[in-house]
Amino acid sequence: MRKPTLEEVAIEAGVSKMTASRALRGSADVSKETRERVIEAATRMSYVGNRLALSLSSQRTNLVAVVVPSMSNIVFPEVLAGISAGLDGSGMQAVFGISDYDVAKERDIIRDMLSWQPCAIIVTGLDQPEETVKLLQHANIPVIQLMDLDGTPIDLNVGLSHGGAGEDMARALVGAGRRRFGYVGSALEKDLRAGKRKAGFERVLHSYGLHFVNQSVDDAFSSIALGKRLTLAMLAAVPDLDCIYYSNDDMASGGLFACMELGVAVPEKILIAGFNGLDLVNSLPAPIATSRSPRRAMGEVAAQLVRQAVAGAQDARQKTVVFKPVITGIDGYDDAPDEPETARLRP
Amino acid sequence: MRKPTLEEVAIEAGVSKMTASRALRGSADVSKETRERVIEAATRMSYVGNRLALSLSSQRTNLVAVVVPSMSNIVFPEVLAGISAGLDGSGMQAVFGISDYDVAKERDIIRDMLSWQPCAIIVTGLDQPEETVKLLQHANIPVIQLMDLDGTPIDLNVGLSHGGAGEDMARALVGAGRRRFGYVGSALEKDLRAGKRKAGFERVLHSYGLHFVNQSVDDAFSSIALGKRLTLAMLAAVPDLDCIYYSNDDMASGGLFACMELGVAVPEKILIAGFNGLDLVNSLPAPIATSRSPRRAMGEVAAQLVRQAVAGAQDARQKTVVFKPVITGIDGYDDAPDEPETARLRP
DNA sequence: GTGAAAGCGCTAACAT
DNA sequence: ATGTTAGCGCTTTCAC
């Protein structure tokens, strides 16, 4: 039992393919009776249109390709949820691919996705190698680079400056009186944005004549367990730190648990600072500092830009939307409470 | 500058469309020189094949449709990562949709995905309403219902019994000497699997002549913050519980943090039990009980089944793969020490 | 308001 | 080893 085609539905309803097509798409100029007859036939036959044919014929698709590096960190699913929600009601459909932080795999996934002729593509970060950039440019569709701003965008760009986030956090922590800093991170050669935060943090430390007293970076991906393990080791070696900066909140939470296990007072003795502003952080048994990255909002804004660009808005290309992360969890420090993101045009 | 078609590449290389097609797909019977000439032309022109045309013409796609209820709980992204990894190298591509725990939205998403003529579809749970089931059956492709086993499968089924997981946990906790139980959950009318766990848990309690001394169920989705809030309220009302069962580990972790804030000893005074075996649980400052659900493995197995079914394996339909969650975090209780989840077939 | 013809970009099947 | 013909299922365009 093969699936019914539009033609079969049309025959069943006693009309031509064309009329059936119009009726099912709710075109204005089809008589009410005809329309009802067609719809009845389609329903009875469990007709499901063939989008391959539709898109090939009409030369447009409702597909928005999205490539993220990972699904193991809640951050990216949240971005995807934002994109998906932002696309809701537009008739567009997001298609997700996972690159595993691998540039070659990312290139292949992008190539594969482009072959489906998406109407737009959203990728993570702006550090794609030249070959991938060329691929993206040749596609001739809106390209959105998401989550990061530190680099040269191809087309649209939505995100925050990770270098800036690191700088701001360092300033806040030094301002809070901390001087003996440690750094705990993971997979920095893959997670480039974490590296940019670290670099920004160090720039500010140096400007104060300070530096990381101790650093510990593992090859594995970030996790609470890893953060805990590295922190236990670091505090065994260098007990007199007064602040540890982590590559993200997962690692930082592990750091907090390590301190609790060692009986080290947080934040009195050691201040723990991460990045992301995960839900988790608000419920932890002790306060840790973090920069809140608006993950869902970035996804929603990206979806919004896609909708505008696809709708053909003139000013919907070559634009950059800047988010500013808000720092929380540092006693006495108050960062412009929940300031909304600003969108500024690029020169 | 429109995108080049196969025909244009063929002309450029001085051959026919067909030869170009064969050359690019690596068909055996194309002379080496011709192949190289075609590939060179395609590369130079940045040719990207049009999968719409390919799939329409060849009557097959490499798309595997996947529908999950949410992206806000790390559990589903982990399943997706498993599916994606399991599909790697097969040439198949997963396409994800999010239903937001809404059956109507799920139906629409499934309909939309089916219109792309996927070669298989994976959905979450087996509680789809009749209309959705009909849609799935009419698609005439392998259907995999994932994560749950408690119900009647349409075709393939991979998961664990949530009712059974609740029962096992209750038996383990009663066996550990607990008697005064509380229950803290959320969104049970949407998260049916959590409801099944609760029901299973209660069945066993009743068989021991026990019951939940107190229950607290919120409409909002599960989160650490919600688990903490509900637990604080419950312990204020009923301080003499000796165990609380939560709808999942997020809620349970919040419960632990609530206990810590109140100075209630965990697990000595109150035993906290959740579900999922999240990474987080292993790093928490106090042990909590949980049933480890093999999320990534379920995704990988589902992908495996899809590959077999699409490859046309005869025994690749109407099959059920059963996973057995392992209970951890109960002192003195050892559930087949880290035995790999068994996948066994059901008649 | 409805229909017929042409074609989207590719591959399957059959030439040669 | 290469080319030709005929679609795949739909929409676009133009006719009536």
C-alpha cells in the first residue's frame, strides 16, 4: 500500500491535480464545495503532502539548518529550544546537527545540510576555517553565527563577547578584593569561547599586576565531576587561593562541592566564579559568581532574524546583535539589573 | 549568482548529466580521467548537490525524524546525542522536533516531519493518541517509540519500564528500613513517565501497608529550584519523614539542597531518592538514591535499529529492547554492581 | 473557478 | 564507459 499522491486525491475528488493542490493549500479561488470534497478525500486517504516535491517545484524550503558543537552541555539545547520556539508559527522548521567540537565534522554537516537547500543556516561561533566559510558564503542564504562576537562575522551575528565577559568578571572579582587567583578549565583547545573568556580574564589580571597563581586544564569536556576533581587537586597543592575562575558553571559547581568537602568556606575563604548562569547556580548551598549568558534569548533572536531575512527585509543582513552578560553572585557588586540586549548595526 | 546545477557542472566538464552524476557519486564505471574532470569542475564551481531532487527522484531519503518533548531537561539532549552518534557513518541524518509535552503539537510536528519522507521516525514514549498513531502507521516506515515500555508499541520499542523503576525503588527503600515517605513531583499530567514511576512506587508501598505520608506536586516543569522550594515547604509541614521520592534527579537535588539548608542530615535522617542517574548526582555533597536510566545508550540502540530496519533486515520490525535501570546511592543495597544495561528482546 | 502544460534537479532503467 | 529517455510529486504559468 503506497502512499497516496496529490493526483490520486484529485481523482478521488473528481478534480484536477491543480484544483486539489489549491484546495489543500486554502487558495482563495476554489469553490467551497470543491474544497470540501478535496479535503474530505485527502483526510479519508490519510494524504500527507510530499515536501520534497513541493520544495523542489516551488524552489523554496521551510528548513532552517542549525549546527551546534554538543548536546552534552545543557547550554546548547537551551539555545536550540530558543530557536525552535522563535520559529514557531512561521511555518519554518529547524534542523539540528551536532559537530562534536570537530571542525571537519562541522564542515561535513554544514555541507550536508546545505544540500537540503535550507532557507537559512545558524552556526555556533565565528571561528570556522576558511573552507567552511566559503561553503557558507556560496550557499547564498542568510548565515547567522551565534553565541560569540569576538571575530569577523560572515553575515548576521548574535551573541556576546566572551573576551569581554572574562574581563568584566576579573574586574568584578578584583574589585571585591580578591588577589590570589586560580584557574580551572577543560577542553580549551576545543571550546574556543571558554579560551576567550580565560584570555580576557588574564588581560585584566595583568593590568592589575596580578596573574593566575595556579592553573589546571584538562582535556576532557566540562562536567561537575571534573570541576570537583581538579579543584581538590589544586587546593591540595595551593591552599591559600582566595578565588578560582572556572571555564563554566558546571566546572564551578564541582569546585564548590570540592570546597564543601574540604571544609573551605565559600565565598568567605574562596570565591568560586563560573560562566553561564545555569539554573543550578541559584539553588546551590553556597553562592558562586557567574555571568548570566542569555542562551534561550540568543536562540529566539536568531530565529527572529531568520524570519526577517527570509521575509526579505532589506536591513536584515550584515547585522550584529550584542548581548551583555550580567554578573551575579558577588556580594556588594551589582551589575545593571537585567539590562535588555542592544542591537547595533555593523559599519 | 544562482547555485550551479548538475547539468551546468556536466557542461563545464564536457559530459552528460548522467556521467557527471555517476562521477560525483563515485560509481565504478566512469573512466578515471572523466571522473577527475567532473570533480574538478564541481569543486571549482562550489557545486552542492540538491538533495530534494535526489530524494524525489530516487524515492529515498537519509532523514531520520526524531520527536522529543523538551530540550530543557538534559535527559532528552543526551538521548539525541546518542541517536546522532549511533547514526554516524550511516549517511543518515537525524532531524529533531520539540513537542513541548503537547500532544497536539506533537501530532503536527510528526505530520510535518513525515511530509519530508523520512526513512524512519523515532518518537518519545508510547502514549500517543489514536490520531497520531494512525499517522505513524500510515507512514509505512519503521517507527521507534523510545524511553518507555509501559504500553502497546506500534512497531519498534526501546526503553525501560517506568512503572517497574518506581516499584524497584520503593522495594529498595523499604528494604533499607524507610517507612515514612513523602513524594515531591512536578507536571505529572504532562510527564507521563514520571507519573508511571510514582504509580509503581505507590503499588509497592501499598503492598507493604504503607503510603505517602505527604505529597506535593506542582504544575511547573521540574527543576532544582522547584525541588528545593517544595521540599522546604513539605518539611515545614511534616518534619518527621524519613524518605522523599522525587519525580526525577533535578527535583531530588533541589530536595538535598533544601535539607542542607535546614540542617537535616542526608541520608541519615532523610533519604532522598530521584530518577535518571544524572552526572550531577555523583558529585553532590551528600549521597542521594537514584535509578540510572541509560539515556545515551537508548538513543544509540534506537539508531542501530533504524539502521537495521532501513537496511531491510527481516527481524528488524516489531521488536522490543528492554533496558533495566540500576539503582545506586542506597547504603547496603547493591543492584548488580554496574552491570551494563541489558538489552533483551520481548516476544 | 478550473485545468493543461512545462519544469524544478536529479536518478533509474535502458540504450549504445 | 557514456548517453538518452522518462519520470519522482508537486507548483508555476498561462489558458479557458
